[in-house]
Amino acid sequence: MTVSLAMIVRDEEHTLGRCLASVAGAFDEVVVVDTGSRDATKEVALGHGARLFDFEWVDDFAAARQFAFDRATSAWVAWLDADDIVTNPAHIRRAVSAAAPDVAGFEWRYVSERDARGDATCEFWRERCVRNDGTFRWQGRVHEVLVPARPRALARDHAVVVEHRPERSRAGEKNERNLRILESELRAAGDEADPRLLFYLGNEYASAGRARRAVACYRKYLRVATWDDERYRAQTRLAGLLRAAGRFDEAVEADLRSLKVCPHWPDAYFGLAETYYHLRDWHKVVHWCEVGRAMPRPDTPLFVNPLDHSFNWIIFYTNALYHLGETEEALRWTRRALELRPDDAWHRENFLLFAGALSGGGAAGARAAEPAGAAA
């Protein structure tokens, strides 16, 4: 069973070689479509044996990706970005060769962001490898997706992971490009704007630090939203922006609205706990943390931050416990947090404080380490 890799690139001389080296031998052919590079990107592609094509950039990612897919000749076709690398690429050919007839493609886990410690802070499932039979077509000028002409089954393949390793120096450039395209789409759509367009525009505004516009966009999106997973994510992101602006009553309302959509997911509960932490309502912090930690991790193809479910909420929980006089329990959870991230400064400081208080070391009245942005 043959499988192609189809890529679109522009000015990626510093990352494309790393990407192609990570999948060396995994594909029968590599199709690289260049959309206007002014550096050595084309030479890098040819040096890795790629079939190289040119495509005039028209501010439309779907058009460029479809051009690349249309030039793939294998029975299956996969896609990557130039600043991605792949873990376990040897599994790809085995998976497509063993695919049942009703499996039209595979989703691979995509780790798009990591923190300075190397822990994943954003990951989700993407449709990455599909049968090259014309069933799937690219849609969306930006944040494009592969859409089947009729309902088709995609299988999640846990063996293959795509890791995004972008050039940090180009993040602002790419964010502004995405905003320009999305804003152009919004102007053209007018009152008929697609919910997905509004959702991703809100995300881009938030990434660019344009919080007021992000809030307005999410609220507009929520009036027309149709997909519960996406609606939930928009509500919790809206709550986070409102919380960061000190609009705590509105943040509480936004998170409570999230619970009407997906009451079995933990993010909104932890959001409520964080908001009440800023309000110094310790009983509510403890309550919402305990509800949230009893919930399963969201089963969704949308973005998740694994640390939000395993770690980030613990600092609010332990500090609230300490303020309520439950220092032994605060210390127990601080130990658990340090098992996850032994170098965390807040929890290390609190460990000394809580342990000192329990041993009679004179810590009474001392202040627990505050998370960034918390009221002193």
C-alpha cells in the first residue's frame, strides 16, 4: 500500500529539512508545494528528494493544500507543516496497509505547544492521513480542514504523534497573516459569518493579546454556535479573558454557561475555582476544585491543555485549603504537585511554608505563594 506526503511551504529553510528528516523512508513520495519562498526552501525540498511545485499564494490555505493533494499519486496521502516533526513515522505504512475497508483515514495527535519545561500545553487530534480517492477536500482559507464529501470513518492512531516546533521569531508574522485573512472573510460574510470563522477569529485575537476584540468575537460566535465541543471551549476561553480583565462576575457567569453545555468536563469547574481564588472565597475555591478533579478529561478533537486537568488548578486548591486552616491537606496536595513538576517555584515555596506550620516553625500568619496575577 503506497502513501504520499503533501506539504505547502514558504520561507521554511530553517525547519523543512528537520521535518523531512523526521519522516525519512516513511512515504513513497513527498510532494512539496512552494507558495513564494525567497530563501533556500526549494533547495532544501529538492535535497530531500521531494517533487517540487509552485503555487501562487492567494491568501487561501485550503486552495494551496488541495493543489498539493491533487499532485499526490499514492493510494493514501498525509500532510504536515514544515515546522512539524513526526514521532514513530515507520508505523504509518503499517497502519494504512492494515486499514479496514470502512476506515477512510487516520487522525494523529498533534502537540502544538509546550512550555519552557517541555510539558505539552496544547494538543488535539487532526485528520492527517486519508485515502487518496477524491473523497476528502480542503476547506477554509485559514485553519483549514479536510472535509469528506459524505460521512466517512476516521480512526484515531495513537502510535503516531506530530509535534509542532515553530520558529518563535515568526509567530507574530503568522498571527497577523491569519488575522488579515480571517478579517477579510468576516467582511465578505457580513451577517452570514460561519460560526467556525468567528471562533477562530476569537482565538487569533486572544493569541495576539487583543482581548477586547476576542471577547466581542467569542460572544458573537456564541450566539450562532452549533457544535457543543466548540461552544464549551469558547465559553471557557471567554471566562478566562474576563477573569484576566478583573471582570469576575462575568467570568463566573461565562463558566456557569459552560456547564450547561458539558457538565461532565472539568475546565469550567477549575475556571470557577480560579475566579473565586481572586475573590478570596476559599470555600468556593475548594468546592469547585473538588468537583473538577472528579471529572474525566474531555474526549474531544478540540484543543486541550493536559496541565489544566492534572496540575494547574492545584495551586489554587492548596492555597485555599491553607487559608481555611486545612494545612495538612494542603501539604499533601503540594507534595502531589511537586511529584508532577519538582521544580515549580510556587509549590516549593508553599511546601516549606506548610511543612513549617505543621511542625510549629512559626509560619502562622505567613502568606502562601500567589499564582501569577492573583490578588496579594
